Amino acid sequence: MTMPFVVPRPAELEPATWPAYGLTTLTVLPLVWRRRAPLAVLLAILAASTLYKLALEGPGQPLPYTGLVSVYTIAVLSPPWKRLVTAALLVVAVPASVWLNTQSARELTFSLFVFGAAYVFGRLQEARQREHRIEAERAATRERARIAREMHDILSHAVSLMVVQAEAGPVAVRAAPERAEAAFEAISATGRDAMAQLRQMLGVLREGPASGEPAPREPQPDLAGVPELVERVRAGGLAVTYATEGGVRSLPAATGASAYRIVQEALTNVVKHAQAHTVDIRLAHEEGALRVTVTDDGRGPRAGSGGHGLVGIRERAAAHGGTAAMGPGPGGRGFEVRVLLPVPSAAEVGA
């Protein structure tokens, strides 16, 4: 706004005065508060510009820069009623300004165009910001769902095993004391493992600028933890067999964690609902995929037995572009969970 005062003026024009310079500065100063009170800032700019035009004979401005910035800010930040007030104000102020300046239809058209463009750009920016907020809320919702699923898997598995082992403990004390000791040790190990995983998850949630200590950064469990998981379930009296097929290879961290949770939830479902005696776990490493199969000899599927656990298995498989199927085992006996997870090859991971 001060360029006409800085750049030398033609000799035939009167030089700019200090009052004109100061009043021009007053049309810029209100922009400091444009985010707090954009409409009030626009009114202050219009008042200062009008006073400058009527009271002083200073140089004119090629464009009403401060007014354009103020209109843009109103379009981005203000509610609809303030935007309507701004539009009505511009319909009056722009023709009045042109009449005081050149009384030219060309200037009127140009001024209406640039103010309209400032308003349109402001609305586009507001739409982008709203879209970003919506996407951030969706991401937060997805993250909350993931955390809830993780906590469900951890707690459901641990509590189910602990209940089964605790119920078998009194019988084992009378019949086989050594088995009772193993059951109690399994209860303790299961509880400690669940507490460690929950502490890790809640520690990440608590991490932030106000936190005194950094959250733990331990890796999520993967297929390397399946044998330990199997041993804990065996300690509860369930006969579990575990085998891998194909060329075992390392998996992406997210895929390995999901495969572990799928096996964990399938075993939890067996312990809680199946009344089975044996469970067979098979991990088949195929070309471009990992096939997870968990089969038990329990009483098979029942109406309404597909709780959050089986839903969680489907969601985990779908999150990786895979598939999950549940139903009767071979020959219609027992229950079987079949999951196929796509696994990128080493060349694809490198690319």
C-alpha cells in the first residue's frame, strides 16, 4: 500500500505528504487482527480508505490490497451471516469507491471481479480445510477402532485362558498336583503378558509433550510369538498342534502382527466357545500369500456365536486385502477358520 510513497512520483504530480503516508499505514495496521475479527477489520479498512480519499490529496493505489486480504479472510473464517453482510457491504462500497476515483465502468468491472475472486478463493480454501478436518476425524476414528480391536484381542485371549486354567486348577490339585502347578504358572504368565501388551499400548496413547517419559517402542507381536502363544494354551489342557508349510520368509510388520492376532483370536474362540479337545494351527507360506488355518474338534458353529472376535478376524484380513472364512471343519465336525493374507514378494518390497 505504500509503494506510491516510495517510488518517485512524476514531476507534474504533487509529492506525498506525511499525513497521507500515515493514513495509508492505518489501512494496513488492522490486518494484524484479521483472524480475530475479520468483519471489524474490513470496516476499519474501508473507513480509513474513505477518510484518505476525502480528506487528503495523496496518490491512489493500483489495487485495494488490504480490502482483498480482509475479504479473503472473511470467506475462510466467518459464518454465513457475516459473509452476507460483507457481500452487501461490498455492493455499496465498491461502486462508491469507483465513483469517487475515476467513475469508470472499466474500473467498476475490474474491482467487482477482484473482490469476487478473493471471496471465491477464500471459500475454496475453507472447503479444503474442512475436507482435511473430516479426513483427520476419519483417521482418528479408524485408529480408535484399531486400538479397541487390539485391546479386545489382548484382554479376551488372556481372560479366557486364565478362566479356563483357574477352573481346572482345583481339580488338578486333587488329581495331579504337578498339573495344578503348571496351570497356575500359565495363569501368571498369561496375566503378565497381557499387562505388558496393555502397558505398551496405553503408553503410546499417553505419549505427548506433557509426558515426562517417552512411551515404549517395543515391536508388535508377530509369527515368531505364535509358539509361545501355543504353549500358553497347551498349559490350560488343550492339545494344540502347530505347523508351518512352504518356504518360511519374513513378513511386513503389519502383516505379521495381524497374522499373530488372527491366530490368537481363533484360539480364544476355541477356548471360550468350542469345548474342543484338540486344535490344529497351520501357516502355509504360498507364493504371494500367507494362508492361516485353525481347526478344532469342538461342537462346531452355533447360531449367534460370531462375536466380536470373528468380526475382528474378518476386519484384519480385509485391511490387508485378504479374505476370511469360518465354518464347519472337515467332514462337518468342529470349526475351522481360514484366512488368506496377501504378502508382497521381496522384489515388490524393495520396489
